[in-house]
Amino acid sequence: MSKRPMVSDHSILDRRNFLKRAAALGMYGAGVQLASTMAFPTSARAADLALTMFVFSGGEQGTVAKEVVGKFLKENPAVKIDFYEESNAVAYPKIRAARSANPDKPLVNFGYFNANATAMGDQDGMWLSLDAGKIPNLNDISPTYRRRADHGVGHSISPIGIAYNKEKVKTPPKSWSDIWSNTEYKGRVILFDYLWPYTGVIQAAKENGGSEADLEPGMKLWAKHTDQILALVTSTQQAQNLLARGDAWVTIWAKGNVQQWADAGVPVEFVVPKEGVIAFPLFFQMLAGSTPEQQDVASKIINALLEPAALARWCELNGVAPTSSKVQLPARMASDPAYSKDAVANAIQLDWPTLARKDAEYREKWDRIVKTQL
């Protein structure tokens, strides 16, 4: 089976350099005064203070960030913020490569990162500490999701379960093992390449004597059942398209994305497996190499995104549960089995640091043991 191409969207939200314009109009002094009022250093007067924010691609995952940043830029025209939209699985290796090439020029300055990328960033020394003095909304986050030295903060939790096309599947899945063992789904399963919770390899490993420290039993099991797999995808949009067309019938995916697909008219249903959903925390991170001025802007944006109204909107649009004590689940989510107290309490907690530490090894084994059989 040939690999599907990576999908990468890079959209830009930009504002003119106010201070340059003010200087050209002979209003330099007024421009400097305005910069001071905005609490930005006057060094920004010579050029835009530019940052890049990372957001997840697909669906409504960038909506709230663009709303918040758009409002901020209207109030701060001396600042320029680009959006880099991609999956963590595709983007993080590029972020790591950029840091290796030049630690002082990060590919992105801040943004959304999932649990897997966050654990990888820990071992790569990627993250800066967040300053609660500049991000006071950190104080509303559950202690469980406040990280050591505030190297990022967990703002929400995404349940991962099984999604299926209800127009194609006669027997809905009930267990994680249905993904690789139910012959009704033969040639109709899609998996997210290299994102281990989305490949089913962790679940398969744990059912066959393995663990996060040893995924090989799961890979060997998948090698025997590659006839179940239609494709390995690298983006949310690819998965949505395949399910919408009816080419794919079953996948492992986040509840929030599945709800977005359903809202968009894709005939999908989400299943809480009998063994439990996987808890997938989502984080805000600020990257090492960002200048103090960039950190100040990033802190303002992160704090705004942690405001109860903004975080509640993010959770509702993306089907995730908030970690802030100031945010309540919307009624629609509160009645959903995927967000029930039992589902959350019994959610499978993964050893993310171990998965991150062994990621390169697991990629090599996945390519050799599983992908050679496709």
C-alpha cells in the first residue's frame, strides 16, 4: 500500500507595523507612547514583533485561537502572529529539527500540543516555564494538570475511543480488539501513523503481555492483521474525508473530532470501548528560544485562551473536557457517555514519558514489523 501524502496547512494572520507607520507620519513619539501603554518594549518600534503559534489542523481546532489572536492584534497592531496548522505527529519532528539547527530560532513560539508531543518536548528540553504572574488563569487549573516548573499547562482532556461509519458497519465495535480482529472491518480500518494511541498498538500490546515499555507484542499482532487496514493517515482531515466517503468504516480517534465530523454531516458514531477510553491531555506550551518580548505576547494569548469563556468555547467546539475549575461542561457534553464520571474515572492513563523516550525505536519497529506487511 502506498503511503498517503502529508497534509500541511499554513495560514497567516497579520497586521501592519503601526509604529513604522507612525514614524513615517511624523508621529513617532505617539507611537512609542502607545507601545508603552500596551506594555510592549519600544524596541518593537523598528519592526514587527513576530511570533508563530502552533494550532491543531482540521475542524474547529484553530477557531478559538484565531478569534482570540484576532482581537489581540486589533488592539496591538505592532505585533504579527502567524499560525502554523498541522498535526503534532507531523509537526513535532520539524520543530525538533529546527531547534537542533538553531536553538535561538524556534519553528513556533507557542501553541497547542498533545500529551505525546509534550512528553517528547520534555526530553528534548523544548519548553519554557509559564509565568503565573503573567498568566494568572493558571491558578484555576486542576493541580493534576499543572506541570513541574509550569513547563506548560494541561487545559483540557480528550477521550480517545473507536469511531465507525454507521451507514457501513452492521455490527458496531464494543472492544479495542474489534479493530484488529473483527473481519467485518477487513480492509476498512484507518489508523493515525506513528501516533501510538491512535494506532491501536498500545491496546494490542497490553492485551498480549506488553506495555508502553514494550509495544512489540502489539506490533506483531498487527502484522498478522494488516489486511484490516485501509490506510495510515497523517492528519485529521484525511481521516474525516475517508470516513465521509465511506472508504473507511472504523478508526481510533478522539471523541471531540468525531463529534465535529458528525456535526458536519459525516455519518459517524463514537464508542466507549468496554475496556475504557484513553485519556489524552492537551497542553499549552511556550518554546525555548523565544525572546522575552515573544514570551510576553505568548503569555497574554495563553492567559486569554484560559479565560473561562474562551476555554468553554474551545471545549464545546472540540469535544474535550476542561481542566479549569472555572469552566463547566456544556449541557450537550454533560449528558454524553464519553464524558461521564465513570468514563473519566475509568479512562486508561498512559505512560507518556516512556512512549516519548522510545518513540524513535518504536517508529523503526512499526515500519519494519507492520508497514512492510501492508
